[in-house]
Amino acid sequence: MTNRHQKYEVLDGLRGIAAISVMVMHFLQDLSVPVLQSAYLSVDIFFILSGFILTHSYGDKLHHALGIGQYLKMRLVRLYPMICIGLVIGAISLYAMKLDGAAAFSVGNFVSAVGENFLLLPYLGDMSVGSFVRTSAHGVPTLGNAGNFPLNPPEWSLFFEMFASLLFVAAIRFDRRSLLKAAYASLALFVVYGMMIGINEGKLTIIVNQGWRADNFVGGFFRVTYGFLIGVAIRKMLDSDGAPHAYWMSGRLIGSARALFVAFLLITLFPTSIKGLYPLAILVFVAPMLIFQGAKLRPGGALSARACSFVGWLSYPLYCVHYPVGRLVFTYLPNSEQHIVGAAALACCLSIAAAAVLAKCVEEPVRRYLMKRFAGAASRSAASPVRAA
């Protein structure tokens, strides 16, 4: 049996490294040979971690000491302030791109996108927005490529995090076997839907990166349901010592936190999807084992533990602000299209600084006030020892 007050610093570290890998992937996506091409799988790591963390933090309390309404308030207070901060910067950066000629949309498009995104609703209209390098280098893409959250594209996954928070109310009632059956059923739907997307695009492949755009939006529900339920099941496995044999075998391959982090980075570096088979193999076999093993490992010393804790704390604000900060850097930095790596390095540094300052000086005070105002004493009793996603 695991201790409900136990800290999972290695999982904090994994989350932080995953958030950084997503940032680097985004900023370097316009290189002739993009790096970290498989870093989009970090989102699936986040989904699994969310299921694990919510089960650890709220599993014993939900429906007993903590009511459903109180729990949902706490989740909204945990996620929404940083989402708003990212959207405010995102609105500024998006309009800056329009003024720079790297985006094209009407006032109506902009107002609609702002209203819907702040309500945590996907914008499914047409908006033409360029990539990070300036329009003089690559031009404005065709309509419809801005994603469901054009103000801040990565926040598509936070919409599904909110959905997962609702799903948790039902999921926590089931045992791990039922959870795994439901997860694999969702995975099957995810694969079929990915094949349909591929056929629609004229490709004989399984599109795995689903949920972020209007033409693959529905797949996001299958994607998050699979990952989230796997995370809930893994946390229940730790209590029952009933993990599949393959999960226990992972301990022989990944015997330290450093090895786990290296394994994750190797996953993100893989340059091709092999018709969608590679990311599917990661989702089914590797990602769950990383979380399971990461929950059992401990950092190799006090300094390592502090580093893991720091990047875990930074991960959520960094995920929320890096994209709009990067847009501003690439829009206003002279000749950024000719010096992509240098611009990306500057964008990374500014994103990390902005995330840390905004989290410490704005988001955390606002969240403390809202938690005290709307969530009350129950929030203190359900405080999580692992950073919430």
C-alpha cells in the first residue's frame, strides 16, 4: 500500500521535461529538419499523469469528505487562472502577428475566438495564422490551420483536461480491471478515428496527433479518455500490487530517475511515425510503464529532488505561456526567419522567465484567493503532493 502523503518527485521531473520538450518542438518546428518530432506525445504523458495524480489526491476523498461540486470548483480554480494568463498574452501576440502580416482574420473572427477560448470552448471557425517564422520566409498558411485555440494553441489539451476532471467523478468508482477495459475500448475508437482522418487526407496511416484542430477534434475525447483512465488504473495498481507483468519488467530496464528521463527524451527524438505505429506503440506499452516506474523511483539525492520539484512546479505555467511568448519573439526579433535556433533559444529563456514570474506573482496569489473564496477548507485537506496538471 502507498502513502497518500507520498511525494513523487520523479514524476514531477518527468512532467517538467515533457513541458520543456513541447516548447522546444514548437519553437524549432520550422527547421528544415525539425527536432523532437515526437514530442507531441508529451501530451499523452500529461493525460496519464493527470489520472494518476487525481486518483492519488482525491481518490479517497471524493464522494466522502469532498463533494463533487467542491471537487469541480477546486479543479477549475487549479487550472483556469493560468489558462487566462496564457490567453491574455495569446490575444496580444495573435493581434501582433496580424499587424506584422503573419496572420489574417476579421475583427469578428478575433472577437469570436477570444470569447470562445476564454469560455474554454474550441473555436471551430476559419482563421489564417502563420507559423513561428515570419511571413516573409514561409507565408501565411491556408485557412483552418490555427487550431481550436488560436489565441494559444497548446491549450487545446487543457480543454480535454477539464473533460478528464469530469470523467474522474465516474472513473474513480471502478476497479483497475474495468478501467483498463474502458481505456482499451477508447483506444480502439481512437485508432479507428485516426485511420479515418488518414483516409480523408489521402494517406494510408493512423493519425495519432488528434484533438487540436477542427478536423480531428472528436479524436481528442478518445485520446484523453485512454490516457486518463490508464493513469487512474496505474495509481490503483500501486495500492493493490496488481500491475501487469510487463510493468514490473520495466524496473529491469529503467532503474533510476536519470534512465527514465533519458528514455523519455529518446522517445521524443524519434523522427518518424511509421504510419502511426510508432506513437501507438509508445501509448500502449512505453508511456504507461514510464509512469508506473516513475512512481516507484526516487531522485538520486537532495539536489536532484529539488530540481525535479522545480521543473514540476514550472511545467504548467510554462506550457500555458510559451507559445504566445514565442510568437512575440519571432514576430519582433529582426531576421528571426534566418536565425531560427537563436530566436528559439531567446524564446525559451523568455518563456521560462515569464512562466516563473507570472506563476509566482500572479497565478499563485489569485489561486490562493479563489481557493479560499470558493473551495473553502476542503481544498486544504485535499492538497496534492504532486503538481496538478
